Amino acid sequence: LSPVHVIGGGLAGSEAAWQLAQRGVPVVLHEMRPVRPTEAHSTDQLAELVCSNSFRSDDAEYNAVGLLHEEMRRCGSLILRCADAHKVPAGGALAMDRDGFAGAVTEAITGHPLITVERGEVAGLPPEAWDSVVIATGPLTSPPLAEAIRSFTGEESLAFFDAIAPIVYLESVDLSKAWFQSRYDKPGPGGTGKDYINCAFEKDEYRAFIDALLTAEKVDFKEWEKSTPYFEGCLPIEVMAERGVDTLRYGPMKPVGLTNPHKPERRPYAVVQLRQDNALGTLYNLVGFQTKLRHAEQARIFRMIPGLEKAEFARLGGLHRNTFLNSPRLLDGALRLKAQPRIRFAGQVTGCEGYVESAAVGLLAGRFAAAERLGGEPSAPPVTTALGAILGHITGGANADTYQPMNVNFGLFPPVDERIRGRDRKLAYTRRALEDLEGWLKAAPAVAV
Ligand code: FAD
């Protein structure tokens, strides 16, 4: 068998290489460190954790990322195996000794008889002779490769910064205060004229909200991120608030073209609009609310919005340097570039967000590439599993026009029976997921060699 080339030896690339090799497929793993460093990595280890040492909750019954851990374990994940082996006490979270973890991944990969690690930058599109490639170069993809991808896929298809607005679960929005309506009742393409959820402010509520934004704690840009200016089109809301008390009321919070059916006699003073974020219609984003406020501050302040007092957030806002593709537009369901199917993408560069999600997408890319190399067809996990939910989101479920990085969360899963509420609802998601995963694994075993 000729080798599959994996570019990037981070969390996703290491996992993809492992999945391939465990199926008997030879791999060349190209990692540019230490020949060429990134701004965030500080070692030459594979799977280096660039910031926190946590994979977040390990609760596979009530938490979506904990469920993803469990699914990955059952799929023979190297990243989870090394995380479990180097775990440190962290309550309900799976946190690791970072050097022990990265050292174990590096040892497993470099010691695998079917994996060759080549240290060097791939500084452009992979050569034609590489007939199967997984690009897993992460949020800090080196500039020459990023530019090559951008010129191949098109100007709008690769972002260098994320501008993340918070996302809430529809079921946590109070529709006795908020209402569905598009501005001037205009139906957008395929819309109904009731495409947005609107949350209206009275004057005093708006003033209190602006004050809270102005005094909230923010996260600083890292030194190497500071050279990238804000795009005027996606200023953080707290920066807009600093420009004047009415700036937001004339910007993303403008109240025009909307009538509050709960108070039809009063014209709203300001309005926050929420737009559907996924095809399932379970998630809504706060339009224009990209922010660098601290997460705890965001939850506190955004619950001041009338109708969002009890909002549950599937994702909080952010703004970082982050190279990622418009995957829903560019990739097929097996993570292949539609325009050049010999190339797959994996990890954070696909627009998933987080260590675990990146490794999970690497795991899938590795399985898919291996299935093809062995003469079969890639088999996608059921959409009811955490692996299937994140894959479905990045390859089609998300809205391509507003695509921004996403963590795994229950809003990405097809809803369970709506009569099941509270904690039982989470349990219903995770039980269904693990049952369906088992069926999938039986049909497509974790290790085929
Ligand atoms: P990476 O782990 O970054 O791996 C990509 C690899 O590709 C790197 O080793 C890089 O050297 C290599 N590479 C890049 N270009 C080339 C090239 N042209 N040729 C060869 N090799 C190349 N997520 C969390 O869950 N928790 C956090 O605390 C967290 N903190 C973060 C902090 C920062 C500063 C950043 C940028 C991201 C953070 N993330 C965090 C997000 C994300 O989960 C991690 O970046 C994660 O490492 C992504 O995994 P990956 O495999 O896609 O990319």
C-alpha cells in the first residue's frame, strides 16, 4: 500500500495517523516543528497542548464532551488512551500532565512500524503525487500553506480570525417575552418572515445593559494576536459600546421594522436578534454579538437581555487568531475537499473547536482515509452520536454563511422526545448515542487489521 500523508502532528494529525496505521495503512506524518515553530507551541512534541491541560468534563452520561471522550475510547483513540494514562486530579474533568501526555503520544506515533515522521513544513498545496492527504495543521496553519489553500478554495473560504457570537439553546429562550419576526416581516431566501427571535429592551434596561458591557472584564489579545486589527464589520460589542451609548442601538441592536406582540403599544427601544444557527433549528446565535468578554461575564450580562434570563449557552463568544475553512461549503460528508477529493481536512482547521473535538475529527478522517485505501467506502457515524453530530455540523448542518468554530454540544444532536426534560433529557441523548455507536462499530470495527 502506498502511504497516506498526514500534514500536522497536533491532536488531530496524530490521531488520524494512528487510526490509519492501526488499520495496516502506512503513513507519512509531516510536522514542521521544531524546524519551523508556531506562535503558541513551545516544544517539538506531537499533540502538544498549547494552553489548558484539560479535556473538560469526563461525564459521559450528562455532558456532550464527556460523551465524545467515551465514544473515542470505544473507537480505539490514541489521544484518549494517552490522556487516561496521564490523568491528574481535576474533579469531574479529564485533565492531564501535559508533558507526560504529549510524550506518550509522540512515543506511540514514532514507535509505530507503519508511521514515518518527517520534520518539515509543507509550504504549499500537497504535491499531486500524494494521492491521499489529511491536512490537520490547526488554528495556526503556517502562512504559505494557508495562502495556498486560500487561493485554491477562494478568498471567502478560509478565515484567519474567528468572530464568535454566543449561541443559545432555543428551548431556553422565554418566548413569553421574545418573539419570532424578520425585520419588516421580510422573508429571506427560503424564509417565512418569522426567521429571527427578537428580544426587546425598554430604555432603562438598555442603559443598564450598556453599563454592564462597559464595566465587564475582558480577555486580552495574546501578544502575537495584537498585530491583527479588528475588522470594522465584526467589532466586539463592548468596543461598540465604548464608542457611544447609542452605537449599539444604531447597529446590531437597532429596533426598526419590528413590533413586539407582547407589548404592541410600545415601540422597542433596542432589540437583540437571534438567528437560527443549525439545520435542526435547536440553536440560535445572537446576531452581531462577537465579544472578548470573559465567559462568566458573558453569561451574566447576556442573561440581562429580556427573554434570555434563563438562557443556556451552547457556545459563548470569542475573537481569536484561528485559521479555519468554510467546511459546510467546501467539504463532503467524509471530510474530502469537494473540488479535490484526494485532500481531506481534520482538526480545528475544519471549524470544530477544542482539543477533544479536533482529535475526534482527526479520528474520523483517519478512519475514512483508511477505508478508502483498503478499497472500501468511508462509513460515517450515526448523527445521534457525538462523533456524528460534530461531523454533521461541520460538513453540512451548520449555516455556511455564518460559519464559526463550534464545540460539541447537545444542540447539534437530533432532538430526543420533547417530553423528557432536565437531566433526564441529557441522559436520553447519551444513552441513545452509545447504543447507536455500538451498532456502527459492529458494522465498521475499530481496528480492521
Ligand atoms: P494543532 O494541535 O495546533 O496541530 C497542528 C500542527 O500542525 C502543529 O503541530 C503545527 O506545528 C503543524 N503545522 C502547521 N502548519 C504546518 C505545515 N504547513 N506543515 C507541517 N506542519 C504544520 N482548545 C482547548 O480545548 N483548550 C484550550 O485551552 C485551547 N487553547 C488554545 C490556545 C491557543 C493559543 C490556540 C491557538 C488554540 C487553543 N485551543 C484550545 C484550540 C484547539 O483546540 C487547539 O488549537 C488544538 O491544538 C487544535 O488541534 P489541531 O490538531 O487541529 O491543531
